[in-house]
Amino acid sequence: MTRFWPARAGAHLVLALAALLMAGCAVKPPPDQLTLTSTSFAALPGWSEDDPSAALTAFRQSCAALLAAKPTPSPLGTGTIDWQTPCAAASAESSDSAVARQFFESNFTPYIAGNNGSSDGLFTGYYEPLLRGARQPSGPYQYPLLRRPADLVAVDLGQFRPALRGERIAGRVVSGRLLPYATRAEIEGGALDPLQLAFLWVDDPVDAFFLQIQGSGQIQLPDGSLIRVGYDGQNGQPYVAVGRLLADRGALDRDHVSMQAIRAWIAANPDAGKALMDENPSYVFFRELDGSGPVGSEGVPLTPGRSLAVDRSFIPLGLPIWLDAAQDDVRIRRLLIAQDTGGAIRGPVRGDVFWGAGPEAEARAGAMKARGTYYLLLPKSPAVAATKTLSENSPPKEPRK
């Protein structure tokens, strides 16, 4: 018979209760909150070394969207009126490097962006892939790209609750209720086949998977002609980064996860690779695009090396942003314009640089995993200045327990 000594049993009980109390009172990280610290252009690392003329051209394209936007406040309080002066000045300026630099210095004030005061963030890259495909399934072209379903309903939750500004979901309405849409695995299994949404077929399912991650791409048809496809909706399911799954399972070194490494693992493990891709329930629908370049979430063409995808819950589209990041001792310092979003781009200090099309862009985007800081360039407007003063003086929110 096992005997329990009262003194030892009491000690164990005290330790167990203490552990429970500590677990219950453990401080969780505070919710994401954009914090700003004013600075100067002279303090921006590498500011004088960049040629911002391409960024000025990209900003001009954003102006059309900024001035046409509904007069609803953005996450930073900027509205149409705040963009009128800088956009008018942008249309009158040349694209000379020195003139472009002076334009930004004259019309904007830089702020260091932080997440509850921490300015360190992750910056990745994306590109426009080239796939081989056909307008009808035949031979190797057996993997469809789907149009947006007519019953897919996208909901901007911020229109219903101000606290949810920037949060979006999607689903379908059944008997007056919004229900989740089919997952990737279900769609790949034929859940949407009766809707006949396929409009192109490509020759590689892994290429199709990464096309959905990039959001746009070019398709080379059998006759050599090229067509461009772009994002036209998402099924509302959460995005799951398969590279993170492989790292968590020890299949890839966490410090060397890249698109190339993920592709190599899937190629070496085709059955497990198919299951891995299905673990990301997010699924993207496409449309055929007119024009010469991919279009971002802002509705304007993206500029290689100058367009940035951001989390619009914190960063308004159209905003100029100075990036200072490093990867393997290589500095990335350049002026970018927030013109796109992405399923994996979440948080106040997070960005995805668009590098363009072609093998060089693919190599650069697929391997980019840089740490650094970005600086928001806000219009010199009384309304914006008042908003920023309030933001800078406001204490961080209390941690949730």
C-alpha cells in the first residue's frame, strides 16, 4: 500500500496551487497597436542615397485612388482632404531624383512606426510568377484557376463595429445566415465543380498554389501569347503559412525557410506536399486582367521595387513608407508606397515588397526575409498632426490577462 506523508502532500499541494495561480496570472502580450514617434528626413538611414523618382511615379498613381476615396477616416485619421495638397504638388513635379526627394520632404513628415513601441518588424517579398496554361483542359493543363463565385460575400467588419476596422471575412448566405465558405481542401476536392468557375488550366498544381500566395501572375498559352490574371476574392478562410508548419515540424530550418526551400520539399515529398498545401485553408479566386501590369488592393498598378503590401488595419493604402531592413548583411533602404495587402501581412510593422516579374524578381522575393524598421510619411496637414500628437501621447493599452 502506498502511503502519503501529510507534510510532503501539503508541499505538493502548495506548489501545484502556486503553479496554477502563476499560469492564470501570466501576462499575455498586449494586442497589436500602432505607435508613432516623430523624426526627421535627415535621421532616415540612407535617405539621401535613394533615388525616389520611381516612388513619386507610384505615388501619382495612388493619388487617383486617394482623391476618389469615400470621406471615411483611415486607420491614421487621414482623409481625402489631407491628400489634396501633396497630390496636386505631385502632379506638377518632374521625376528628377533631387526634385522627387524635395517633394517628399516638403509635403510629408516622417514617423517611426512601432508595435506598442517596438519598431522591429518582418519584411518579405512577392513577385509576379509566370505559369504555363491553356484556356481548355488538355494534355498537361489539368489544374484549374477559378473565377470568383457569385455567392461569395465579402464583409468589412469595420462597417459594423469601429473596433474591427480593417478586419474582413467572407462566406456565403444560407437561409439568411452567413456561413463559412469551402476550404482549399474542399475546393480542390471538387466542392465548387458544379459552378463551372474554371477559366484557365495550368500544368503544375504547385505553381497554382504559389500563384494564389502571390495574388497575380502571367500565364503563357501554348501559342506563346501571355495573359495576366489578378486577385478577385478569397474564400474567407484563414491563411496558414506552410513554411511555418514545416519549420515547426523540423522539416526545414526556421532561419532558412524560403519559397525555394518549400518548393524543393514539396517536390521531394509529393504526397505529403499535397497534404501540406491543403493545410492552408485559404483559397484565392482570379480574373483576367487588361493592361500591362498587376493591380494591387488599392486598385492601381504595382511598381516593381516601389510597391509595398501592408496590413490596412493599421496602415492606409497610398501612404509613402521609408524602409530600412537587413538580411544577411545586405541593407534594403528605399522609398515605397503602400498599394497592396496580403493574407500573411498582419501587424503594425509588417510589409511585403513587390519585386516585379521574371527570374530575378522570383529569386529576390522568394528568399527575402528581412528584419528592420519602416517610417511612415504622413501628409503635413493640421488634422493629421492633431491625430498624431494624440497617438504619441496616448499610453499603450493595458495587457489582457
